Amino acid sequence: MGCCSSASAAQSSKREWKPLEDRSCTDIPWLLLFILFCIGMGFICGFSIATGAAARLVSGYDSYGNICGQKNTKLEAIPNSGMDHTQRKYVFFLDPCNLDLINRKIKSVALCVAACPRQELKTLSDVQKFAEINGSALCSYNLKPSEYTTSPKSSVLCPKLPVPASAPIPFFHRCAPVNISCYAKFAEALITFVSDNSVLHRLISGVMTSKEIILGLCLLSLVLSMILMVIIRYISRVLVWILTILVILGSLGGTGVLWWLYAKQRRSPKETVTPEQLQIAEDNLRALLIYAISATVFTVILFLIMLVMRKRVALTIALFHVAGKVFIHLPLLVFQPFWTFFALVLFWVYWIMTLLFLGTTGSPVQNEQGFVEFKISGPLQYMWWYHVVGLIWISEFILACQQMTVAGAVVTYYFTRDKRNLPFTPILASVNRLIRYHLGTVAKGSFIITLVKIPRMILMYIHSQLKGKENACARCVLKSCICCLWCLEKCLNYLNQNAYTATAINSTNFCTSAKDAFVILVENALRVATINTVGDFMLFLGKVLIVCSTGLAGIMLLNYQQDYTVWVLPLIIVCLFAFLVAHCFLSIYEMVVDVLFLCFAIDTKYNDGSPGREFYMDKVLMEFVENSRKAMKEAGKGGVADARELKPMASGASSA
């Protein structure tokens, strides 16, 4: 039964509206479709393994189709195929740094060798000596080790000199260069806006030199996020003011420290430094100036926003207090990002492994250079499109399962009058309801997001491929379409989350729940704009606090390495990771706030406080709404309709 019909029935018969009852499976056809789709994904994985791709992926193969570490079968019309490589277990590339970015592979001849060169080989004599000592021939099979220094074909059939030191990749038997210079050249090919390649080399060396500090700062951001979640649970009443004061102090302190470091480094003597150290110092000075100016502008904008919203900041205290109660009764909510991230990582590992299998699946085909490539012919060559759609849909499905789980647990908390009667683990109870009744709804909601995301990704790919080639009009149209699809995706994500809440309450299908949630959100548009905006802004301040704290710690630690490394990129990496971690944790809190608000809106719509139709809401939440109504009236935004809607709350509400 839908929300609207339930409301009319309650108004006509004056009977109590009871949520969380009459559970039934929703959107069963979509669940069956999703299961069939997953079976198709499993078929792709099984096909790639059954056709021998697993052995070629794990053991590797040379340019003649021979799998390393085993005896091979002769391929027709292909020289050097069918060799016995039982003692040659590693794949070695003659030119490992020759990267083909378009086809996403190493553009080099591959051989099976007995051992990877652990030290750099500068001359052909070193290559010959390595082959004699280790029994590992690094030149083509047609050339004997004794001919390495005498044959005129050595320049073509032997590896490019100097041969970089390499080590086998664990489990995949490929010789990979140990030195990062190869990867720096790869990054230079990707980053086209860097005019001076030496800058990129210094940036990458800065990351490698500061890797311990980066790891420690990333761990610090994780700890700070956990601490903030604990603070939200226990001191929610003063959290808003604490966050406001700390963000003000943090933004002022960070900006002041940046200007102080800039002035200090500008005054430091530069007569006794080497040219390389001088260049690093100039890069750091320029980065400090950019950071200081950006921090100043950000601080000014932040102060202006807080000045405008200062009268409404107090309204969020009650809402945070109710959300804090939820986390006290449902402590496992804090760990939801871990389970979701773990599920996503498991799926992504499976997806990448299957993609690698697909890359080596197919029949051997001789290319223009006379080497072997494995290609799939016929309809099966389009399997990777199916695989890409599966990446998006199943990832969105996992995220939607998290939203439905959180919504179900919070709905159970809200609509249980006596909190002592809550299930022992509401999170597990919500997961149980999700698996038994609502997987089809989650599959349908995630598929709708997939339908919007795929065209946007296609347009982004077209835009990147046509970069610098299209005219201004085409570029504007592409960017406009990408922007519109992005906005549509965000709106649908928000509507989906509220639809999952409505499904958790009434056990209706996705379309009915989305319609009911949309109607309720439109009816409460002023409160959505007032409450959610202020609440989301305060959570945003929490993210800013974590990023500023981690960034400030990074500035102080990396400042000690300014003489021998550029710490622009390490600081950016740390700040981005800190924001992502804070977003993962505080997004759960934001989700709880949104679910509570929709529960309250439905509660006030179906109940009026009369006998048999008492409110479910918490007393603190009712006080919050009363304060919100007063604030909207003072600001001239409260209307007659809104006041009439809130009026029944004064008569009889039950406190949890």
C-alpha cells in the first residue's frame, strides 16, 4: 500500500497508521534481471579462464605465443612457437619503458627468461656475462649468448641498453623495472600541461621520498575521522559550536602558517645552495605563495558564509542531538563505510582480474611485426562492454545496499516507540529485511543511476579524445551535456536515497516509494532547504576541519624536507585522501540526518497526535522543528501552510 493511500485511509477511518508492517517482496522482476546479469558476468569470467587466459595471465607469455614455465604446442606458420619453457618462468621485455598509451600495453618484444636481472646491465658484455652465470638469455631465442658481442643483429635482438634492474612481480612472473624513471616517463606522457619534464621528475621523487610521511598522514586522517564520529555521538549539543570555533581557528591558523612559511623561506639565504636545490626552493616558494593566497580566499569566503548563516546554526543542534542518539543505539553504523569499502574492493579486484583474463583470451593471431596477439572474434569480442556496464551497475548496487541498510536501521529506531524493544542488532535486522524483501528495489534504483552515468562517461571519453580538435561550439555543447547529466545523477541519487527510506517504512516498490518521497519532499521544501542545508554545511565544516588538521600537520612535517624534495604533490595527495576519508565517514551521518528528516515528515503527515494516531518522533526533534518554524517566521519565510502543518505537534507527542 502506498504512502498517499495510507494517509487517506488513516484520515477517513481515524485508525493508527503503523509502519514497518505488511512486509512483502518488492520489484521481483528487477531482482531476477539483476541475477541474470550477474550470471552473465560469471560466464565472462568462466569463459576467459576456460580458454586458457588464466595461464597466460598468471604465467605470462612471450611474443611468439609461448606460455612461460611450461611446455608449449607449436602454432602453425609462427616461428619460435612451441618451445619448452619449463625452466624459463619469467617474462622479460627488451624495452620495458616503451609504452603504448593508446593500446595500453608495453610496445616491446617479450621473451621468457630464467631469471630477472637484479642489477643494471650497461653493456652487451654484461648481458652476456649474466646469461653465462645465471643461465638466463636476455636476447632473442635466435641468438646464442656467445654471439651477443659479435653479431651485427645484437642491437635489434638484444635488450635496449642499459638494461634496468628489475624484479619479478609477485604471482604474475613479469620482470618489472625497479627504478621509477620508467613510471615518470609514463606520467609525462599522460600529463601534457607540464612543459618542463624535470619538474615532473622532482614531483615524483618528492612523493617517493615522503612516502612514509604520506602514509602516516593518511592514517592520521582516518583516526581524526573516527574521533569526530565519537564526538558526534556523545557531545552533539556542543558539537556545532566546537566545529565552528575550530574551523575558524584552523582556517586562520593554516593561512597564518602558510604566510609565515612563505616569508621565512623568502628571506632564507640562497648563496650556498646548489642549482638543483635552488630550483627546488623556488618551486616550494611558488607553491607556498599559491597555497597562501588560496587559503586566504577560502577563509574569507568561509567567514562570509558563516556570517550569513549564523542565526540558523543553533537550529542544527537539536537535529545533531537526535542523530547522535541514533549512533548511541546503533553503534555499528560507524563501521558501515568499512563493510561497503571492503565489498567494493572485493568486487573491483574480481572485475580487474576478469578484465585481465579477457585481455589474454582468444585465438593466436600474427600481427604486422610477426608477433602473436590473442584476439576474440565474432560476437564474443564485445564482452568487455558488458563487463564495463557490470562494473558500474554492481558498484552502484553495493552503494545502494548501504543506503537501504542505513535507512532500514534508522527507520526501525525512529518508529519504535519504546527504544528498549529495539532488535538486538538493528543493522543486521535491516540487512535481513534487505536480502529477504528489497534486493529488487535496490537493483532497480542502481540501474537507473547506471543509465545516467554511462552516457556521461561516454561523453567525457569523447571530450577527452577530441581535446584540441573540436570547435568552441562543440566543446560547449559537450560540456553542457556532461554537466546536465551530472546534475541529473546527483538529483536521482538524492531521490533514490529517500525512495529507499520510503520502501523501508511502507515496503512499497521503487516507483511508488520514489513518488511518495518526492511528494513529501516537495510539500516540505522550505524545511528541506533550511534543515538539510544547514546540517550538510556543518558536516562540510567537519570535513574541512579534518582536511585542515591533516594538511597543517603535513606542512609542518614536510617543511623539514624542503631542502631536498618538492612537497607540493605529497601535500595534495594527503589532503585529497583526508577529504575522501572524512567524506566516507560523515556521509553516513549525513545519511542518518536525511532519513530522520523524511521519517519526521511522514510522521507529521500521517499522525496528528490524537488518540490512536500519536506521533513517533523524539521530543528533541519536535523542539527542533518548533525552533525552525520560529526562525522561518522571524526571517519572513514561514507561511500559513507551514504553521498549520506544525500546529498538531504541540498537543501530544511521545518522547522516546
